[in-house]
Amino acid sequence: MLATKEFKEMAWTSLQPNIFFSFVFQSAVALVKEYRKIGKQQPLSTIMSKDAAVGVIDPNDIRAFAATLLASDLELYNGKRYVLNGLKNINSQILIDLVKKAIGATVEIMKYNDLSFLKQVA
């Protein structure tokens, strides 16, 4: 879309986050809270596949990057696209290990490639 003629005359910079931290960790946080509350596990679901690692990023990091761009010579960034990743790639096993450490038990049910959370935000 940014390559279309309507944007030729406009100054723009596109910040494209890989995946938000909250999308990856939302289910894990909910599982830990529920487990601590009632002692039972709900399924741990993730948007990630079983094997691939992703560079999750926090919205605050995107805000800091955007602020840095805005405080500098904007012409340097005009017409540029930046794919933003976090400092460390996270995979499903790391997520499982963090939950296991937090609750002191093995994760019973793991769901990969789960996009059901999109229904809540749609």
C-alpha cells in the first residue's frame, strides 16, 4: 500500500513489529494466575508454532524507536520500512519452561498456532 501512487508525495516511515510480547505471553500469564488461584491448569496456547523462534517485541520498545526517529532528521527515514524484533528470539519451549518454573509443575496441555485470541479483539 505504501508503494502506491497516493503515497508518493507523502513523507512516511513504516514501523512493522514482528510480534507483540503480549500476544505470545498472554496465555502463559493467564495459566499461571489461574493455577495459583485454584491449583488447576488450563491449556497453554500460543500463536507460535512448535519449533520456530520469533523475535517478540514490547510496544514500549516500538514507542522508544519511534520517538528516536521523530527527534532526528526525518528525511533520513522517509520512505523506509523497519521490521522491529526484540532482543531475544523466543520459542514455544522457552514459554513452556517459564510456565513450568512459575507453577512448579509440568504443562499438561499445549496448543500451538492458536489464533483464537483474535476473536476477542475482532
